[in-house]
Amino acid sequence: MPRGTSVRHPLAGLTRDFHKIGPLEGPVEPWMSAELDQHAAQVCEGIVSGGAELTADTLGTYLHGFLDGCLERGWDSEDADYDWETLRILAICRLAKDRGFVR
């Protein structure tokens, strides 16, 4: 079986969904590339600074908590363009793909 997360894993579903609104593979505009890199670095730092390894499970847990916080604040992905929350989620999805956690 190829390395990667099951299609039922939250990272897989969200990565598939967010690929529709943002570039997760290939070249992107320089401003977006810088934003995604910065968000990904902050996510990685947040996970490993607590003593955890960056894995599909820890990234999925981070994503789940982040989305819960967004929804509690009333954020709606359908109303957003490339706002801070959308860029953070795209960065998490791109990080999951880059690390081979999702196919």
C-alpha cells in the first residue's frame, strides 16, 4: 500500500476540498508562497515545541483544533477569500502533501 493517510483521515478530506480553492501543488504566486511557507513553519513549530513529532496524527489534531477555533469565531470558508484562516488551512494541507501524509 502506498505511503499516505487513509482517504477517511481528516487531512485527506480537507486537502481534497481545499485543493479546489487554492494551489497545493506546483508553482504559486510569490506572495502566496511566502505566506504558505510562513504558516507551515509556524504550524510545525507549534507542534514540535510541545514535544510532539510532526506526523499525520499530530497535524490532523492541530487542524481539528484550528478548525474548531475558526468555527467558534464564526468563520466560514465560503465567505472567505484568501484570509488568514484560509491561508493557514491551505498551508496545513500543503504541508500534509509535502510530507507524504496524504496522497
